[in-house]
Amino acid sequence: MYHPTPPMEDNSNGNEPGAVKEKTEQTKSTFKRQISQAGNDQTSTKLPKRDRANDSYNHVHDDSEYPLDSQGDTVTPVEPKGISKNSEEDVAVQQEEVIDTDNDQDTAEDSEEDSVPVKARKNKKKKKAARLTHRKRAPRKVEEVFDMKKHNFEWESVRNNEAIEYQEDDGTNKIDVFVGKPAGFWNNPEVVAKKLVAQSAAYTANGMVRFACEESKWTFVNEKQRANVFAFLNSHTSAIDPCYLRITVDPDTFKAIDSDDFRYCQEYLRQHNLQHEAPSPRNEKKRAAMGIDFPRLPTIAINHQPFNLTSAEVVALAEESDGYHNLIYTPMEIQNLEPNRALVTKEQELFKNDIPELASMKHRLPAIHVEIKTKEDLHSPNLKKVLDSSPISVLSGVGKALGINLKTLTCERVAETVPNIIVDVVLQVAQPVNQNITMEGKQEWDVWRNDCSMMLAQFDKWKRNEQKAGRKLLSLLKKCDPKHASAMVQDFMKKRIKAPCSLEGVENEYSWTPFATNIDLTKNAKNSRNLNKHDDHFKEQNDILDQLPPFMQATDRGNLLAHVHEDVFGVNTVQMYSKFIGSLTAAHMENSLMASINWNVGPGSCIWYAIPYEYWTQIEKLVKEKGQKYHDQNYWPSEEDIKKAGIPLIKFEQKEDELVYVNTGTFHWVQAEGYCTNVSWNVGPANFNQLAVSLISAAHNTASKHQCHIPITNVIWNAAEKKMFLDDPLMYKCMRWHMQRSIAWCRQYIAWIESKHHELEDWTGRTDDFNYRCHSCKQEIFNICKILRTGNDELKDEFYCSKCSRFPGKDKRHLFIIYKNIPTLSKIYDKFVREIPEEGIQQDQ
């Protein structure tokens, strides 16, 4: 998920798992925020940074302090340290400006939600606030978002020079102001940046008006109102043909071309996971003493023994092996994946009768779409086959088929239940989906973003007030002379709702779009740390998600992720994403390239881009050429660049109540075109393709020094202990061979520890104490940990993998622990056997 990461990860997840889930290296800016919490005054709490497991993004918690008071939308004044209270000249006086956004459509219950605080105004010296005070707040100042009487656009000339310049720009289209610009235009970044400000406002205003129109069912009092609004929308609608392509299929009759050979990649997956060769002859000259570090357990390797070897035979062969001559396996490097381009040609040929555009678009593929009409459709085995064989699929009508109220899954509903949880908010420059222009006025892949945190109730109020501003803008457009509409909108957007907290270092002139990412819907998450642990505050949402078929649930025991045995937020837990117009989840793969689910509960839609798994090597190369890091998940690929690289692209629209299933290894990025809420998580399909791809991904992450959020080796052993996934012959062999390597590695690691005369403790049975992560590199630890212990205090233990460590220093010492001794591992391995005749096993091989 996106995570946006990990985004978490995503993670992403996905997606946005993370969104996201899918989180990553990010631009760091300083923000001063003071957040209030309902209840009694409490001391401020520092929020630690947290990685996202989707996505797509990382959780980035600011280390600022959050003063808590009883007003959910107020900001506690801050007084600089070391300055006298009587020195008015030196004290940073913070003021709140509240913007009224009511119109005739607003209900009485919204009257108290008319305003949100904005960036604090500072004195000339701009002293930074450093500690809390408890002075009483000054009365609020209330202003309208837009003073119609003052500007009176219907009868007076426009006074805003910038708005006039924007209105008179070449062409009538105000969103695609960068389309067709000559190369010389881009040589003046200041001009480009200035136009981006105006474009961002127009793009956001367009979405706000469309939201208000759809909310009011596009009703108008008279034809003049309709003409005025449509004149604005028509001149502010993207001139680029979006070409959102999807093909509707019947699960009972549809069969993908590659259904028996995952994207024509099975040979590649077998090469990295099922390759079986006899060991090379022993070379006595290469026998060498053990090094200072022991190598990590490889997730991909050449296997030298039959997969049905007994544990006793594995141990015996491991004891005969040494650092240069391993009789069980030989680690291997990841090979580049060359896609079979004939597959895309065949898929285009298959769909050309239904999608004539494909004849002239050799670089495009449609998303597979399935209409869900009944609950039985959703639980159909044929549907699962379609999802497992398509890079990305869209299921429409899921909520309607299940008979659920989608509002239960919205951010607004969660904010009613847990208003005081702290959520990560990403601020981005709103712009059309087909471009990415930086604040410096350059066309690049890099995504400019700023991160902050706030209470969910504050973000929800910000969103509702923004929607009210859209209604207000619609009412103004109904009255406004069309020739003045562009200028009026630009002026309106400058005065519209501001952020509900002070955000330092943010350019005021941009039309920022906030994106609340990776809101964990579990009481075990850090954003829920202040909640009553005895109450399940997200039961209502999780009960709805439990109605989905088992293969769509991360907790189902038939899912690989159910065997992680820990919460990886946004991966095997559900996360929510609340989006404004233009909120984007940067390009990413899901953690360990697991599949993911993203359900849009509306009301706005999202635009998705996706690239099938077999092009991951080409994508990685292109990302590097564009100055980005493949795993960073903070870039927005250009459609044109993708096309020039000869990489097929899937682009489609995800509407309200549509669930997107992102299949194994699919590379993707997403942007919201309206206000919407998405829920996302990962799933691990129980098949060889997913397991093999995840093992290769783990090797790639390790080689790239990027954290692998899913401990795939531990997942295999946990599943084997419960005798899961025995039905798939290829998956079974893959698991057996990896377990075989694991036993051999553990036996050789123990021998190395003994040769170095280190202390080794047997923790077999202490399952509650298991630690999956290296304290240094954050990579997976399997079974044997190197520990740095202070005195005899186990609570202060630091856990390391075989390659990492820290100098012991005073009162510290190194020792090693093993969670499952060799007899315990052997017992699990020997019992993980398919109950079929021996000749059947040999035939599988």
C-alpha cells in the first residue's frame, strides 16, 4: 500500500498501501503546529517518525510538540523561550483568521463548522515559538471567503492584474496552459512557476465546482446559471484526451492469454527459485578460514539437492560444507527480466474489437473490469482466477452488492469516533494528472511535498470547509458574467480556506492540496495510542471489510500475509486515505511485490497508472535515468517518457464504490480527481508466482539496502508449521527448497559462532520474544540473532543480523540467540510433506 508506503509503504500499501501504504526519503521542512485535543489540558507529546510498510508512502511524524486543550480547532499560543512577556515587540503574536464558507445549501448543523484556523501571522522579526503558554485567546476574526459586494464582477471591471493576465493567456483552456509550449518557454523557470500557481488554482477550482454540481445533482434555477457554470467548466477542462481504458469481462468465460504462465515470466521465476544443479567439485585450494562476519541467508539461490531431502541429510551435508563449497546451495544474483513483448501485442489484438483506440496506441493496455451485481459474484472462484491473471483489475458495485453503507468507510465517519488521533498529512501542489511541474518551474519526475501532522478532526473540518467553499464558488459562478469568471476564480482561490494550523516554510501562493495518508484502522497502531485499548474503535469499519471474500482479506489463513505473526501496518492491516482534489500517491511497488486492494468509497474518483510486472527492470533503469531512486516512491513518471521507453501503460479511472485489485508485482501510481476516501491493504495470494516474486524482491531490497517490510523467510516457516499451501506443486517445491537452505544456513552459522567462541543461548519456545528486524539495516532476521546486551538486562537488548553489529563498549557484550534449534526446525521441515504418492512427487519435480 502507499504508502505512499512506506506507505506506506505503502508499503504502501497499496496502492496506497501503502498508499501509500503506500513511506521513503522525503523533502524535510519545518512546521510549527499546535494541535488541540478534547478533554483536560495535558502535556504535549512528541510523535516519533515511523516508516510505512504501500504503497506506497512513509509515515512521517513531525517531532514538534502538540499542546492539548479542550478546543478541537484552536491553536494554543506559543511564547518564545528567553523573552519577557512584557516585550511586545519581541513576542511572536499569533492570530487566527477564520473563513466563513456557508451558502444557501449549507444546513444548520454545519453552522459551527464554518471556519478553520490559518497560518499564524508573525511579527516583523519572525521569532520562532518554542514553548507553551496558557494565555486566553483573542476573539476570532471572521471574514467571508469571497466578498461579492466588494468585487461585484458582474458590473465592475476586474482589478486583479494577475487574474487578467491569466484570463488573457493564449488559448481558452486554463488547465492545460503548458500544452504545446515551445522548448524556449521552459528556459524561464520563473515564468513557468508563475503559471503553475494560476494553473493549480484553476485545476482545484474546477474540481471544487464539479463536486458542488454533482452534490446538487447539477440543478440550476434558470438557463443563464447553467450557461455561466458550463462556460467556466468547458474552458477549464483538460484538452488532453484522457484515454481511460478498461474492458469489461465475464469471469465465467474470460481467460487471460497468460493465465497458465504469469506474464510469460514463469521461466524467470523458476530460474531464481527452482533451479537445481549438482554442486561443483570441491577445490581444496579455495578452503579458507571463516571471515569476521557470517553471510545472510539468501532468498534466491541455486539448489544442489533434491527438494524432498530429509532434514538429517540436509544437516549432514551442511556440516560437510564450508565457506567456499556449499553442498546445499549457491547464492545467486538477480538477473534482468526481459519482457516477452508478444504478450502485449496479443492482448491488444484480443481487445481491439471492444476498444478501437488500441489500434493506434501500441503502448497502451486496458484495465480488466468486472461488474459485481450480487454477493455470489464477489465470492465466485472464477473471479479470483481473473484477478490472479490480470496486472490490475477494477470491480464496480462491490458495496452495493454487499448491501453496505459506504459512508461507514469514510474519513468523516472515523473522525466522529476517534477525532483526536494524529494523522500524517502530505501537502502537494495540485495539478493535472498528465503533468508534474516542480515549484522551481521544471518538468521533472521528482514530486515536491511537505509533511505535517494534525488531529483527524482538524483534517476532517478542513475538508468539509473546502467543500463548502466549492458550493460558494458555484453560487458565485451562477451570478458571474462568463467573461470575468476566470479572473473571479483566481481571486477567489487566493482568499479561500487556509490550513487549520500554522505551516511554516510553505509557499502561500500555491493551491496546496492536503492528503491524509496511512490512517491505521487498528487499535494497535501508533495513531491509536491514546485510545482506550479495551474498545475496538474501528469495529464498524472492519466488520464491513470482513464481508469480502477470504482471498481479499489479509488475515485469512490461506493468505501469505496471515503468517507474518506481527502487524505490518498497511500491509496486513487496513489503512485509510483521505484525499483532496489533486492528492497523489507517487509511483511505487507494494512491499515484497504483494498484491493489494484499494477501495474507493467516493464521492470523487481517482486516476490510476499501472505497468505490468515483466517491465520492472526497464522501469528501474528509466527511474535511474531520471535521477530518482527506484525504492524511494517519491516520483511521478511522465506518460511521454514511459511511451518513449517502449513500456506499456495502463490508465483508467476508479469511480465511487470501485475496488481496484493490484496483482503481484504491478508498478502503479494514483491521483485523486475529487474529494474521496480510500481504504487499502495488501494480500498475499497463495500461489507460486507470488511467493517467487516476493523472494526475488527480498533479494533486490537487500542488495539495494532497502528495508524489506515482510519477513518472507519467516512467513514460509510459519506457514509450513501449519502445513499450509501444500496443494500448489511449484509453491510446495519453492518452500521446501528455501526451508532446506534455511536449515543448512543455521547449522553453518552455529558452527561459525562456536568457532569464534561466542556465547549462544537457546530460546526455543520463547515465541513471544521473537524479533524480526535488524537494529541497524532493518532487514529480516531469521532464527539466529546477534545481540548487544547491557549487563544482564534483556529489556535493553539490541538485535542484529549476521552482517551488522555495534562495538560493545563499556558494560556491553555480544552474544547470540537461536529461536528454534536445529531439532525443532527439522521437525517442522520433515512434517511439511505433501500427502501424495512418491511417484507424484517425482513427477512434479
